[in-house]
Amino acid sequence: MINHSKSVILKDITKQYIGHGKKEEFTAVDNISLEIKSGEFITLLGPSGCGKTTTLRMVAGFEIPSAGDIYIGDQKINNLPPEKRDTAMVFQSYALFPHYNIFDNVAYGLKLKKSSKKDIEKKVLHILELVGLQGLGDRAPNQISGGQQQRVALARALVMEPSVLLFDEPLSNLDAKLRVYMRTEIRKIQQRLGITSIYVTHDQSEAMSLSDRIIIMNKGKIEQIGTPEEVYQTPASEFVADFIGVANLAEGKINAVNGDNANVEVFGVNIDIPIKNAKFKAGDQVKVISRPEGLTVGTEGVFDGLVKFSAFMGSYQEYHIDIQGKNFIIQETNPAGKKIFTENERVKINFYPNSLHLIKA
């Protein structure tokens, strides 16, 4: 399969809808700009109604922007119909033809393009092998599993050799174990082909495992763009911190800033915290973000706490600990051999170096 991948650029894109029976406008996507490199896998992540699916549909051509421009490579595609856009979509519903066998489902787009019979056979057999469906071409969609049906939908998109591959929550109809397996397979195939991919999901673990970069959206706007590590370890806002993983938040006040570190008063204790992606000054009110695995529970530490809940989770012991009225979730990894604390025990809380992150309050 030839790599035709191209970049995708969104410039000041807005999408507004007129409300039913009234004149109010609803802004689904609010003046966003984004550049996706050729061959990159990016995920649009956010809660329902955040604008991620509308953004994807504008790239696909199913929705037209109210303002702004969309480019694939050097070509502006605002007014091109979907079939002229050099994109292919993998849908949530698979959208397979029940009266066609697997081979004919995958071949459908090539037949519409009037490709030769020999070319169709060569391409379809190659793609079926690529997605692990070799030998199943004669079967009907209802004779294969949900995971295999999703592979057929992926093969049907790939066989068209698009410049950009679009995914609209393609794994949401699969059970949890199969979702994990299929996201790994999708990532492997995407990396092997080097095809530019835009993936929509509300599942943070899917986004983390698949993406080169994650675009987190909220209320039609982009909250943060970054690698999975960046959005998890250095969230730009409380929304991002809360949406990606589990976040513990505490109020703090900056006493002083010394180079790349801030001395912060948290729960009445002064601690030094690295400054990573914002500017702060003495006197600023801040929020201190920690992740459950970045904190430790013991008999010595910085903060005093009361255990409200303790549960063995296999690879970690999960604690819910009250620190001055705030509930903190802490996951002590490798609990074997460590002292396990139980409900109503007084404990000390410590943190690993560089595990705390500051955002403005």
C-alpha cells in the first residue's frame, strides 16, 4: 500500500447551529486552529457535546464550517463533497452491507471508482491480510464477530488509500477486553502505514494508548494540545487534570519564586514545587495537582491524614485519605511487603520529586 499521507490544517474554524423553533445560535465549535502533521495520529478527546465529533465531521465533509478554512496538504477543502476529499471514515456503527460478503464490503469503494477487477482483487486481498482477516472474504458480516466486523470497516477505509483516516468512536460497541485489543491493532496498522489519522473518543485510556498527540476539547474550544505524557503530567487547567486520569487538587499560595521552582504553602506546610508550563509570582493563589501514584502513605511524611478507605487492588493498594477536609486518592504500587493502613488510622503523606504540578487558581 502506497503512503499518500498529508497534513491537515484547521484555521479559525467555527461551527454554529440555529436552535429548533428559536433564533438562538448554538456554537458547537468555537474558533479553533490546529495543525496535524503528515503521518501523525491525533485524538480529539472530551465529554459529550464538546465539539470533537463536529470537528471530525467538518474534516470529512459531512458538516460545513460556519467560518474558517480546512486544508488537506496544500488544498483548501471547505467546499469539496466528502467523496472528493481524499479521506476515509471508520464509523462507530461499522456500517457494513449485510447482503454483501466481507470481500465485497471492502471492495465497494473501489468498484464505485471503476477500478479494474484485477486491481480490486489484489488490493482487497492485501488489506484483508493486513487487518488479519485473510481467508474470511466469503463470509457474511453476521457470520463474524464484532471485532472482526470492526476490522472489515477499517479495511474498507484503508483500501481506498486515503491521505487521511478518520475514526468516529469506532470501538464503543465492543466489550472492554476487545476494545483494548483492537486499539492496539489499530495503532500497529497506523504506524506500519504511516497514515495521518484523526480519532474521536471520550475514552481517556483509548486516547492515551493510541495518540502521538491528544487535543482535549471542552465547550467547543481546545483546552490543551500535547503528548499523552504532557496532558497527564502537566495539565493546563483543572478541567484537563480532572478529565485525564484521577487528579487530587489542593489550594496553595506562592511564597516565593526561585528560578524554575516555587515555594508554596499547602495545608499550612511550605514545600518547593517545580514550575513547568506557566508563570507565577509571589502571592499568587494556585492549585496543586497530584496524581494517585505520585503520593505515598506512611508513618513519616509532610502532611497529616486520616484513612477513610483502604482496598487491595492487586498491583496497588488504594487509599482515600482525608487531609484537612479534602479527599485524596492515593495508589501505593507493589503493596506486597509494605505496611497496609486501614480505616481510621492516622498517617503521613509524602510525594515523589517532580510529581506535583501547579496551575493558576
